[in-house]
Amino acid sequence: MMLILLLYPVRKHVRFMRGWGPIKYWFQIHMMLGVTGPLLILYHSNFGLGSTNSNVALISMLIVSGSGLLGRVFYTKIHDGLYGRKIELKELSELLTEIKTHFSDNEKFENALNKYESRMIKNRHLLIAFLMMPVLRVYTSIVRFNTRRRIQSVTANKEHLADINRYCSVMLRVSDFVVYEKLFSLWHLLHIPLFIMLIISGIVHVIAVHIY
């Protein structure tokens, strides 16, 4: 099962295999084997530690499988659903621009929204950006509340109120997308060498068991 997992990245990158069925099904199988394989190996090891080489293989497997579950979380944040197509930041940005056009006749509102947008998508260090995510959610709630109140004080147009709710929701998606896309890229760089380490330690373990 752990070796069959390799077919998923091969399917993604080898040209002649790209027509072998939708990639989402390959990903489903990859995730299923990534959970089932380590679980069976835990039963195989009787949920305990053994010799040095088997311990290295077991710990490597646990690190890789844990990394895979974490990667799945990041994956869901930048896709429409777990197996859906990737959300493009450009699409979300275009939607934001469309929503803002409803307020082009009110310079004060537009400036306030521009200020909010610049803070939400400000280029920050990845760690700071990740820690700022809950803060930006609170900030968005405050902006939504204040903006809706200002709109209600001058007009009863429900479409404008709906536009503000939609705008803030999309802005959060854009902000989250930027962070999770960077996290997913970083995770991908780490996951591959971890998996290679697992394969090597697994091979050494099997050889050592049969020799000694």
C-alpha cells in the first residue's frame, strides 16, 4: 500500500499517464492508502517499539502520515471541496472589484473599503500572516458592522447591505487563500523528502529483518 501511494505523484507528472482517469480519483485512493497502510503497519508492530531499524521505519511512517493529514487540511483550504478544482485568486479578486463598483458613487465608502482591503492582503511573513488570521476575522466583523450601520443611516437599500456581506466574505477568502497557498507549497517541499526517507527506512527494515 505504501508503495502504491507513489502512483499518485507519478500520475500527475508523467505525461503518458495524464489520460488515465480524473486526478481526483487518484487523490482519493492516495488518501485512503495513506490512512489504511499506516494503520495496518501499527497492527503489524503490535503498537509497540522494536529494534532500532524498525523504530526508524515506524517513526518515519508516523511523521509522513501525520504530514499527509496536515497537507489535506491545507489542500481543502485552496480548493472548492476536497476533490474540486483549485480556487484561483484572480477569480476572487475580480469578484471583489465587481462588488466595489456598487459603491463607486460614494468616495468615503470606497476609501474605507480600499483601506480594509489593503490591510487584509498586506504582504506579511508567513508565520505572522498565519497568526493574524483570527485577528483579521474579528477585524472583518467590525468593518462589516460599521459599514452596514453607515449604509443604513443614509439608505435602506438592502442590495448594498448584501453587497457588503458578500464583499467581506470574499475578502476573507482571498486573505485565507494567500496564507494557505503558501503553507501548502511549504508543506509540499517537506512532504516529499519525508516520504523518500520513509521508503528508504522501510527497505532497510525489510532487508534487515530477512538477513538477521
